[in-house]
Amino acid sequence: MIILKEQVAAQTFKIIPRSTTADTLILEEEGSETSNSYGITLVTGANDYYSTITEALTLREGFFYTMTVKNGSDIIYKDRVYCTNQTITDYTINNNEYTQQTSDNKFIIIS
């Protein structure tokens, strides 16, 4: 899964595609029929193992997307994208939602 931010500026992320060329990135919002298509160019990494995409994407915070990268009509990469504005180093899926249960650790053993 790729984690991206909701912002207007271009974001850079890495993928490991089946091919080193691509021309289209499609993001489909999960749970709706909304999808956006972007014209892209892959930049291949120094070791030819991964490719980098830099694009300004239209995303909404808290939503999951299905990402499809195509070269013509061939699908060369598929992944899931989550949009959040939280800092990735301290990201948790249940931010500010978890309440810890306290216990005095007393228990009864029945034999």
C-alpha cells in the first residue's frame, strides 16, 4: 500500500512495475465510481529495480484508492493508495481513536 497526502503540489512515490515505460495512472476511489486519469512518465531508478512517479494527484483525506498504471492498454502495476495528512513516521491507522483498558490483573484460577 502506498500512503500519499492530500495536497495540490506534486508528490513522488516509487513502484516496482512489470515494464519500464508507462503512460497512464488511474486512481479509482474505493466505494464510489469516481476515478481520475493522469498522463505520467516513469523515471527508472539507478538499479533498474524500481521506478518513480511524480504527479499532482487529486485525493481526499481518509479515503482508499485503487491505483492502476498502464502502458497503452497493458496493466503494468496495481496497488492500493491511502490518503492521509498525518506524518508518515508517526502514522497509525487508529490515530486518536484507541482508548487503553486498565486492569488490576486479578484473576481466579479454577481447578
